Amino acid sequence: MEVIWVYFHNMKVYYLSDIRSTDEFLPLFWSKLEFGELPLGQPAETILPDVRVVFGAGKRETIASELRRLGLSKALVLATPQQCDAALEIAEQIGALAVGVFCKAEMHTPVQVTQDALAHVKETQADCVVAIGGGSTTGLGKAIAYRTDLPQIVIPTTYAGSECTPILGQTENGVKTTLSDPSILPEVIIYDSELVTTLPVSMTVTSALNAMAHAAEALYAPDKTAETTAMAIEGLTAFIEGLPKVLQDPTDLVAREATQRGAWACGTVLGQVGMALHHKLCHTLGGSFDLPHAETHAIVLPHAIAYNARAAANDLQPICDLLGGNNSGTALYDFAKKMNAPTALRDLGLKEEDLDRAADLATTKPYPNPQPVTREDIRALLQAAWAGDTPLK
Ligand code: NAD
């Protein structure tokens, strides 16, 4: 059997290819382990708690048993207003284990919404949250867990990957801040491929590119390891192979599950290594210009990667290997166009006169990035991304 990569945990070694055939496994958060030059089987420690991850069509049916396994009996089910039906369905399915449904999750996790939800937690005496939705709903669950330490079961319905990270971004008075804490990481993630079939095709594409962005930046992260790189490549491969199949038939559960496994790999590396220019630009454009999250990631990704390919072409070579071509940024641009992704920030409502301020905001504070960040170069990158032009090399 081909060994794809290895997990260390409590002195045991797990081969992903061995456990991949089962639809349930306990992924072991390995990248915070002290790998160094350790030979196989040496003891290692993790600073992150284990997270139980379940894949499979119809696996939402196991929520009740997951709750019982954790000794929980009072779940507050969370969703956005758009996915309230899905939340109500889950509440009905788990019956007496649900104490309420809160359908007000919003993008960028406004603190006001969290406070509203916390009032429901108190009123219902909930002992856990069950979040069904994309990164916005997951964000609300994380915000509650951060403040109360309540356990979370997350049922992701996009590819954003927030469920895999101990990172919480939240907004208050128009300012988005990010923090990280072990309490933010969910206890259980259930990837049910049936639930992602309702994701509109356009959102499927942009959300997939959002996930791929985590993996792409993980390839040149200063704190990357051989294992995070392997996982990033695994995530990219899952989308590059799986997304065309999903677009051909959005109800193809095998292809949907393959892309969800990709989302898990991409989200996990996001939580394990530092991100750079691409995430900085998207954070700026989302936080200060209110651009939609996944679409912004989809448009900026080829430009940010082409920019960093000037200094990190070797690190980014896996993208060329997977997509063809000799520049990872233009390869991603061509892939995105083939998948009918949006390519121009102007189509998201960003005004050309905003580009100067965006360039200022994205370059005021220094951060690690393979290619040195200059205001002039970032302004040029943003101009190309705004117009939908081929990335500047
Ligand atoms: P989202 O959660 O905002 O979802 C977008 C819309 O699509 C919502 O209306 C949602 O209800 C709907 N939707 C989601 N799944 C659906 C489905 N299967 N069928 C029908 N409709 C569906 O979008 P997102 O891109 O998943 O999340 C974006 C948010 O997540 C942002 O706030 C971003 O900052 C955050 N995020 C955080 C992290 C992290 O690690 N902290 C990582 C990635 C994203």
C-alpha cells in the first residue's frame, strides 16, 4: 500500500493510506509536533487537542451518537438565516438533545451576534453547540466556545476550512481582529457530502479556491515541515482533480467527498503554519472594503502566488506539477478561468479609487513573505486583480 504521509501520536505511527479506506478516523494534529529529525516511532507531543473527524454521505445522522459519546445532552444548533432549514432539520433529528436553534450567524463573526447567541446559550443552559454551515456559522460556534469553553460539533457545508483551525476572526465597530486559542478548535467535525451538494456552483468554485489558497501559501510558509507540505499538496490535488468532477455533476457524492477531504487537508495546514501576502490582501479587502470572502480569495490567489513565485518558485513547483505550465500564478489563473471563477475585483464592487488605500493598508505593517512587499508592487498587483488581467510575473 502506498504511504502518503505519516502521523505521530503517543509514540504510534499512522499511515494515512491505511486509515483512509475507513470513513471515520481520528486525525492526529501532528504539525505542532516536534518533528525535527526524529526517526519514525520516536515520542512526540502535540499542543493541540485531538479532533474527531467523520467523513461520509449521511453522516449527519450520527450527531446524536457523537453528543452522547461526549456526554452532552443540550445542544444549541447554529446556522445562518439562509440555512435555518438545515438547522431545524438537525434539531428535529436529534430530538430532545436539542435545546434551541439560533439562525443569525453572519460573515466575519460580528461580536453583537455572538452576544445575542450567548444570551440564548444562557437561557437554554446549552452544554454544547452544533454548527451547520460555512465559515460564518463555524465562526459563531468558535466565538461561543472561546467565551464559554462549550464543546463544538461542526458540520461544514463549504470548503472554507475554518473548522480545522484554532483561529477566530471577529468584527466589532467595523474592525476585524484575529485570535487563536485551543478552546476554539471544535471537538468533532462531520463532513457529510450530501450537505455540500446544495452549495451553488459559483460558491463551490470560489470556496474551493479559498481552500486551495491555504494550501498554496503553506507551500512557502517559513514554519512549514515536510508533513505540512505533503498535506498541502494532498489538498491541492483533491481540488484540482475533484472540482471538475463536481462541476460536471454537483450531486456526485464521491467527488464531493473527495473535495471535502481536500478542504480538511487545506484547512488543517491553515491552522498549522503561517500565511502571508495572499491572506493579508484578502483580510484587508474583506475587512476594510466588505468584499465577500470566498470570491475575494478566488480572484486574488493567482496574483499573490505569481508575486511570490518571483522568490519561491521552487516551493510552489507542486502547483506547476499539478496544473502544468511554468508559473504557479498563471497556472492557477488558467485553472480558475476554466472553472468559471470570477477574475476581477471590480466585479465584486471594489472601486478603482479604493486601490490606493487597499495598497496602503496591506503594506503598512511588515509581515513575513517570500518576495519583499513594497507598496508600489502591491498597488500594481491590485490593479491587475481589479481589472481581471493575467497575473504580473
Ligand atoms: P459563509 O459561511 O459565509 O457562507 C456563504 C453563504 O452560503 C451563507 O449564506 C451560507 O448560509 C450559504 N451556504 C453555505 N453552505 C451552503 C450550502 N451547502 N448550501 C447552500 N448554501 C450554503 O461562507 P464561507 O466562505 O464558508 O465562510 C466565510 C467566513 O469564514 C468568513 O467570515 C471568513 O473570515 C471565515 N473563515 C475563517 C477561517 C478561520 O480559520 N478562522 C477560515 C476560513 C474562513
